[in-house]
Amino acid sequence: MSEHLTEATILPTQVTTARNELREATGQTAEIQRTSPLHYRLVLTSERVELTLTWRRNYRGSWKWNNSTLTVDGTPRELARDLDDFTHIWKDPDVLSRPGARSEVPSLTPVADEAQLPGLVRRSLDRMRSHAERKASDGSVQVIAAATDTGYTIELASPRGTLHLRYAPRRRPAGAWDLDKRNGFQVFDANGMDATKKFAGNLMAALADLLGLGAAPAVPGQTGQARQASVNNSVRVRRHSVIRV
């Protein structure tokens, strides 16, 4: 049976910190429950929004974040990115369904001279454009290449969402390029929200989805290491999609 705790109860630091930060952000005090000797649960509710955070004590006696849920009007939603994002949802629950209201797509500036792109990047750009033109002759799918701090990014933007392919220079041989080993691609849905985890590191599935194809075009530079990097990136996105206040 859950044990409902008062403000005077001595709580783990993580639980106390979350309660205090949420109270400062929302003006409302969360309810804390001791659901078992190994678990604490925080519940914060308004007329439309409910957030739960749970912590579990590990074998060393330390309390670690365990799980989170977020519902709006009784419907489970994607978890907030951070405390500021949750506060935005708390104050304006309709922001989650408002097209473009929470877009995360970085703004990119196309390169001035595509002829100066590394060969691998240029081939990928040409291939993406070719498939885009065959699929959407009306120009509804746009493909650009942009220079970034770490290399080059190819952006494919369609009515179904946006894909970013990130290329970085390799150490050897000199002048060689490849998909970034740690962050090779990222997918955003039609509302501009990060949807990379939906594809579990499968770049081909992401391309097929955005272009509405049964099978996606091959992407230059997608080595075995790059595919594994995409999987690692997907895991990292899942970890950071959880509100940790």
C-alpha cells in the first residue's frame, strides 16, 4: 500500500529537488508517495496535465530515476525534453497538438557552391534529390546541403517530416568523409518534433517513410560503423526524451 508523505518527511535528495523545482515552475506542490521500500513516486496534476516521476533504490542504497509518464486530457503523451518544456506544456497543454508550435528542426543555410562539397556528400545530395524529384515532381520535397561546425548536413524536407544526414571528415585516409559515427542522422516529424527513436537506428526505414517509398535509396557513406552509430544515437535520443527534473 502506498504511503502518502508530508513536507516534513525526510526524502532522498533527488525527490526533494524535483518537488521543489516543479513547485517553483508551476506554483503547485506535487504529491509524494512511498509505494514500496524500494520506490518513491511523485505525482503532479492539474485539470488537464498529469506528470509522474518514480525513483528506485539500487543495491548500493542509492536512489535513481526509474520511470516517468505524462498525460494530457487523459491521453499518454511523449515526455517533455526538460523542465522548461514541461512547464510550457503545463501552462499550455494544447501546444502538443498545435502544428509547428514545438518545432525542433535546426535552421540550416544552404551552401553557396555545391561544387565545393566533398565527393561523398555531393553524391548523397544528388541521390536524395533524384529520388525526391521522382516521388514529388511538384517540388514538395526539398533537399539542401549546409555547412556546420562539424562537417556537412544534408536536409531532406517533405510534408511527412524532415531528415538530417550528418557527414564528418575521417582521420584516414586524408580527405575522406563518412556519416558521423555518433550522430549520423536525425528525423523530425511533420510538427518538427524529434522522431528518430521511431526508426530504431534504421536509416533506410526513415528515408522510406519520409519519401513514401516501399524501399529507400542507399545512402553513400553508411558503413557498418555508421549504422551502429545510428543505433547508438537512437538510444541517446530515448534517454534524453525523458524529463529528469
